[in-house]
Amino acid sequence: KKKNTELKHIHSLTVRHNMSAGKGAISSEREDWVYDNGVITCTRGNWTSRRFRWQENRLEELDASGDALKAIGYGAYNSSDGELTWVFPEAGSELVFYYLYLSGDEQTALEVQCANCMWGPKLDWRYTRATRLLEARERALADELEGHDSSWEVKGDIPLPAACLLAMFTRVQTLRQLRNKHLNRSFTRCNKFVLASRANIRLCAECAGRSPSLCVCCDRTDASVPARFCKACTVRQNFCAKCSQPLKGSQVPALLCNGGVCGLARAGEHCCRMIPS
């Protein structure tokens, strides 16, 4: 019954905010975003030269001719379950960077819970009608990224799903840059000879998502040789063997390819941990 009530409130929220009509704004210590009948402009902050559009539950940047741009991704709201996502273009496909879910009653308090974030800590929000404030629930995590705000004032008729996406906008752009910087680092294989390995060597969910048989040491996807860690690298067994990102519970075993040189013959007996150069 509680779930049905929450969905009813979300449906009510959707009916009110599925349309683009109305004027409003969302403001923080560092940024101001103005909403005018579906067109959104940043009047203070790092995005003042950009123009955005909220239409059919989708937030996207526009070029000078009014066409959608893809470089910085787009935000989307699923009215059937209250899901908010931010999607980036990546390698000819799309990468969903985070999943947020709206629940509760807009007239009193609306919870915005993060189910998954591709990079960085999960961050939950709460919108309180009485104060018109959208605030991060965990300040310690919210303030981990320097220069990013955790409290926003929501004014006028700006749709709340759009307001939530804007509150996360600068943060998610920064997190994406940090992720890309991390993934583009140079790595060198440890390569020490290993007599026996007792380490539970795994790939993180992101690396395994490219292929469960992705080789630790190269990009081949035909890996089948069990990977090994030397004694010194065993202390890092709770981090991805390939990219050094925390495993966060991933149980996908790390493997070496036998079609290339990484796991072929005696090479498979050497430590496979990839160390950032």
C-alpha cells in the first residue's frame, strides 16, 4: 500500500511537470539556473554560455540553431517509476552514469535516492516543500568534491525532475572527467613470478561490463587463464586487477588471454596486477 501511494504521488508529480509551461529557477551558492517555458539558461556559474531544454521529460543542451548536442550527455525522467538518469555518449553507444529515484509527496517532502553512480559516492537528496530546498542527505559525501553545492533553492514552476538533474549537473560532469582521467592512465604489469597465488583476484563491475572474459593485461575478450597476484600485490585484492578501482562487491574473476601473450605458457605464472605508471 505504501508503494502504491508513493507511485500515486510520483504520477501526480509527472502530470504537473510533464509540460514545459511555467517559469522558475534553481539557485545555489555558486550557480543560478533560470527556467522559462522549457528553456533553461545558466545565469551564474561555469555554464553561462550554454542553453538547455526540458521537453518530454528530457534535459539536453542546445546549439545555436536549437538542435540537441550530445557531448555532455542528457538527463531523462521515467514517469512510470520515478527514475532519473544521466546518460553520456561513449564508444558509439550510451553510458548511464547514475540512477536516481524519486519517492514521497511533493507537497511535503520528496526523497531522491541514488541507486547507482558509475564513479564517486552515491548521493541522496531531499526536497522539502516548506523551505523549497533541495539538499544532499549526506553532507560529508556531498562536500567530497570541492566547489560543488549540496543545497539548492527551488523557485517558481521549474519541474522538480529537471531541478534534480540541474543540481547534479556540474557534479556529474566533474565525476565523468575524473573517471576518464583514471581510465586513461598508463598501466604497467607487475610481472613478478608467482609460485602460488591465494588471492581472490577480480575485475570491477565496469571492466567486467565490457566483457566477463576481458583480459586483465590487454583488451582481448577471450581470456580463460586464471590470473595470479604476487605476495606484494595480494594486499590489493579488493581492488580491480585491471584499473585499480574499488571492487564494490564484484565477484567476476580476473583472467588472462591465451590467444595473445598475456597468459600464454609461462606468462600466466607471473603477477598480472596492472600498476598505474
